[in-house]
Amino acid sequence: MRHVHTRALALVSSVLILAAAAACSDEDPVAPGIGFAESGTLTGTFTDTGTRVSNGVIANRSGQLSARMCNTQGANFDVLVTSGRSTDTVATGTSTEACETLQFDVVEGRTYRFRVKSVSGAGAWVICYAYDAATCQGLATFPADTGGVPQGYYLATEGKSGAELLAALHAVIRTGHNGFQYDSARGFLYQDVEDPNDDNLIEDLYAGRVITVDRRANSTTDATDANLNAEHAWPQSCGAGLDRISSGVRSTGPRGDLHIIYAADAPANNSRSNFPFGLISGNPESSYGPDSAGNFSRRGSNGTTTVFEPRAEKRGDIARALFYFYVRYVPEIPAQLSLENFNIEEATLLQWAQQDPVDAFEWARNNEVYAVQGNRNPFVDRPALLARIGDFPNTAAGAHAICDF
């Protein structure tokens, strides 16, 4: 999902209105005199065919607006843009298994409504709008909803953006989080999370090796014999090594959080060490693979520092895992972690999240983690949330300046 830069959002002091009307209502209240930002997103979820919502915004300047709508694969959602409180239609679009781009002229001070209707199917939808058409081009369809997201799970995040959205997401994924000690987490990792298809086959994160791990025997031993490690995408030396935190419904810690742990080829995992993720320039110091698509994970320099570059198929997965870690733990235990790596990685991670969208395996993996751990990765379920957050603060009160603290 494309990152909406805070510079663009700061160009106006007005705020986005997300006054969604109740299902089957055509009208929604819009406070007079409030405009929308230079760019932003509208999101929602339909559960029944025939339902619709109407989101109102007021143009803060005249010009051409570009809007791109995407929705859950296999669903058919229509969008209608009207001007004022009349039925004057300025643009229409239909999104089935693709995304629909609309462009239309707006007049400063005039109200416009994005009226979204479910024609068939159900699932999530997102509309990105901007005066600059390029801003929304990275918007992608959602994977088919397998029913893993409980109805209303993200209700508390609707209409929020920036820091307010970060706080709401933290509350959502903290609630119901049943953590594990590290040894127990490794068992679930190899038995369930990395094998959602129940075929006893696990593909490691970095090299793309496919390994048979017999879940009917001792999967942890099998994984060790196959030279697999349990890799923490957020390094333990940067804060993911904490076993327990004292707050929350249940004392838990990031070391056993299955959303950030992956089965990884041991030599590749050792090479990654605790280096930040990034794209290398020049020749790699080491490489691991190839995977079935011919791609490698590599360690090398990005021109200024040593980074680890994962294979292309897993870059978005890693990005969404790190954004999950930030939202889950930075607001709660800032003094017990470091943002050193994350601040180096953030811009690249946002690009990777867009370039490598959620696939069926990542969606199924998220459901497996939810089944045993009780919380979800919101950036797998709702990729558009990244654009609505805009920027992840690069400081946290009391946080360590470096890793290896």
C-alpha cells in the first residue's frame, strides 16, 4: 500500500471527514467549512450484498481529483461520486477483481460523496484519493476473505488516521493477545503457523528451501535437524528478546510473538544477524537460495551500512511483520526496545509492502496465528492502514539509541 507522505497531509489544516451513514442510507452529515486533506483514504467492509455507505468530503481547493478504488478479490462493489446534496453524478466506477480509477473535477467548498455499494460478494474496500494521480497508483486488491477476520474487529479504527490510528490499532491487537513462552511458540510455529496447508511442508523465509517437518512426531526436533532457526524479524537485540512484559490482559513478550517469528534457513539467519533490512548495492558479501523463482536473499552494503536483503517474495511479509511489531510494542514498552534498525528500514519497508502485496499464504498464516495467539496483524488484513497512518514516529520516550543494549 502506497505511503501517503505527511508533507502532503500538512499542506492543509483541514481534516478528512469519515461520516459514514448507516447501511442503506444515502445521506450523511458533513460539517460545513471543513475540507479534506491533499490526499487520504476511505475504508470499509461489507458483509451483505445490497449494503452501501456514503462518505462525505468538502474540496479544499479547485482542481482535478483522482480516486482509486480496490476491494476484496471476487467481490463486486460499485462506487458513485456525487456533488453537493443533489444527485448530480460526477464519476462512476465498478470494481470486481481489479481496481477502478476515477478522475473528476472538484470545486473549492463543494461537498462530494463517495457512495459505495455491494453488488455481490463481501469483504473489505478502500478508496484512495489525491490531487496527484500518482499517489494512489500502488493501491492493490485485497486477498479473498476466508472468514478469518471477526466482524467488527477493526471497528475502533474507522475514521482515524495518524497517531490516533496508531493508538487505536495498538488497543485492538493488544486485546486478546495470549502470548507464549519462546519454546511453546516455536512448537506452534513449526506445527501450525508455517504449515497452514497441513501438508508437513515448510518453506524457509530466506533461502526458499522446502523442508518436510513431521507435525505428527516432534516438529521442533525435525526443524532443528533440517537446519532451521526461529527467526525474529525484529531482532531480539533490538527488543524482541523480551520474554515477558507486566502489562496487558496476560503477561507476554515479543520473544514468543508468532507474528514476528519465521522458520529460516540457519546459515541465512546467522548471516542476517541483527542487521537492518534493505537493498544492497554492488556485490553481496553472501547470498542464500535460489528459491523456486530464482531469487536470493543477500547480505551486503547499501552504500552506508550493512543490510540484509530478503528474497523478493517475502519482502512485503517482513515489512508487515515489522509494522505489526511497532504498533504492538512501541507504545507499550518503549524503554525496553530500540528503533535504530526500524528508522533505517522504514522507507524501504513501505515500498516493499506495496511492491509485494498480501498473498494467500500470508493471509492463511495470519489466520493460523490468530487461532492460537488471539490477535491479528492488521497490515495483512487491511493493507490500506499504512497509508492512513502516514508516518511512524522515529522516537519513543526512553527507547535505546542502539541495538545490543
